[in-house]
Amino acid sequence: MAGILLLVLGILYLLVASRGRSGTYKLAAGVAAAAALLLVWGNLAVGFIGSEDNPMNLLYGAVLAVGLIGAMLAKLQPLGMARAMFAAAATQFAVPFVALLIKQPELTMGVLWVTVLNTIFAGLWVLSGWLFRRAGVAGVELGR
């Protein structure tokens, strides 16, 4: 499963990175691919919310869907990709709160750790968005 995951994300990275000329665009694509890889891998291995068998972990599919649909709508253009990554970050940050509303568990240290973990992942999506934005602004300044 890990090999398939690495292959698919590697191909997606190559597809996205080949659209950009700048190193910043390629770095942004790399950060987004790494965030997606770690998100899927972590959920398959141990799960972020409870165990890997917890159905609340399926909510993380929304993060990937938002990023992928946003990238398609942006036609891989840097400023549109930035918006897609910021939307993925917001979705990532919202997942544990949606899960709390659905399941309504006791508030424990586990809930705090899930929130911290999601904040770190949202930070990866924000970093990718910031890099895409920077690549887009640099492209506009150069007349691309």
C-alpha cells in the first residue's frame, strides 16, 4: 500500500511541478505532496482521530478533495493553487471540530493532541499556499 501511495503522489507531484518554471512553484508542489502523503499514510497507519478503524478519520478525505478540486479549478496556476491550499488548510483545521460535533466525546488530552496535530498539518497546507502565492506574484511581476 505504501508503494502505491508513493507512486501516485510522485506522479501527481511531477504533473504539478512540471507546470511551474520557478523553484518556488516546485517547492510549493513538494510541500503539498508531502502534506498529502503524510496525511494519508498517518491515517492508514494509526489514524489521527482514535485508531485507524475510527470512521471519523474518513473526514480527512475532504481535505484531499478540497485540495484536488481546487487545483483542477485553478488549472494549476500559482495564485489559484494558493487559494486551493489555503482552503485545504481551513478544511484540515476544521476536521477535528466537525468530528467533535458528530461524536461528542469527552474532552481529554487526546482531543488536544488531535487539535495540535491538525494545526501542524494545516500549517503545511498554509506553507504550500504561501509558496504558490509567492510563485504567482513573482510570475506576475515578470510579466508571465
